[in-house]
Amino acid sequence: MLDVVVLVSGGGTNLQAIIDAVESGGITNTRIAGVISNNKNAYALERAKKHGIESRCVSPKDFTSREEFNERFQEAVEEWKPDLIVLAGFLVVIPPSMIERYRNRIINIHPSLIPAFCGTGFYGLKVHEAALKRGVKVVGATVHFVDEGTDTGPIILQKAVEVEPQDTPEILQRRVMEQAEWKILPEAIDLIANGRVSVSGGRAVVSR
Ligand code: GAR
């Protein structure tokens, strides 16, 4: 059984997709051990509560230094002894010591086809604004392992989504979530839980 801790910052629709997939059997061999938010007002915390999943908030605002926050944050994650940590719209930088300890056991969902529209400053709606500004015709989402860089770790799954002529950043964001994120994030967790993902030579090897 894969024990998963999910990290969130906002609405938590990706968390909801994971919860639904665990409950419906779309994700097997997996238990959501807990949810941590850096933001006490995140609706994601309500979603966890509604499904009887333990949750807590650890906010950088409650600490005088980033070091202190990092220490407390890592402790909070480790209390649940996770096999896998899932960043589902989590907008805080993961402490380097945690990346080291959980090498190839932390995954992130990013709302673009990496290496396009990723890296520092590309998160949430900003990604879709940049894609529309550039005029690309295909966008999408990526699930990848987290390493020391920003959106640079081994890519596990990607799914493409068409841009439509009348798209606004909000409409495009929603389509990318519906058609890509809410599908490939649960699928990646199921693949990992069933031993179908490994990393070799810095690349993820996936047998679907
Ligand atoms: C999602 O679109 C996710 O891909 C993005 O934030 C949103 C969170 O939505 N993550 C990033 O941009 C990370 N760089 P949610 O809270 O409804 O799941």
C-alpha cells in the first residue's frame, strides 16, 4: 500500500481528482495519509475534511525564518511516513533536504507541456497567459518527479490539449485541468503504486 501525502495551496481540484480516483478504484494500492496546505484558507483543506482525510496547515507566515519553516514543514510531512509526496498545486519551494531524502518520491503537476512555459515565475494562470500571448495552438500538462531545479525533474506523463480561438487564460486553464491534469495526475499515482515507474539515467521509464 502506497501512503501518499498531498501538498496543496489553493482550490484543490487536483486533490479532488486524486480522492475521487482512490474512492472509485481508478487509483489502486494507495491511501491518502494526509494533506498539508501552506495557506489556511485553501479550499483544498475543506475537500480533505469532507472525505475524512487528516489535514493541517503549515504556513511560512507563522515562522520568523525560511529555515524554521522548512524544518517544521518537513517534520509535518514525515509524521505521515509517506511513500510518495504529491504536489497538487503547491506553490512553495520544497526544501533541498526534503528533495534529497525523497529522491524520485516527490511528484508535481505542472499546467504546460514541459519544457514549454515552465520554470521560475510560471505557475497557475500565468502559464496560460504566456501560452495565449505566444499564440501556441497546443498546450497541456506534465507530471514529473521533483528535483533541485524548477520543473526540471524526470517527466512521467504528459497530455496535450488544443487551444481554441476564443480562449481566455481562465477558459484555457479549465480545459487543461479537465482534459489533462485531472487525468494524468491520478494515473501517475496509480502507475507508481503498482511499480510501473522507474528512473534510469535521469529519465522516467513508464510501463502503462
Ligand atoms: C493547477 O493548474 C496546477 O497545475 C497548478 O496550479 C493549479 C492548482 O489548481 N500548478 C502549478 O502551476 C505549479 N507550478 P488546484 O488547486 O485546483 O489543483
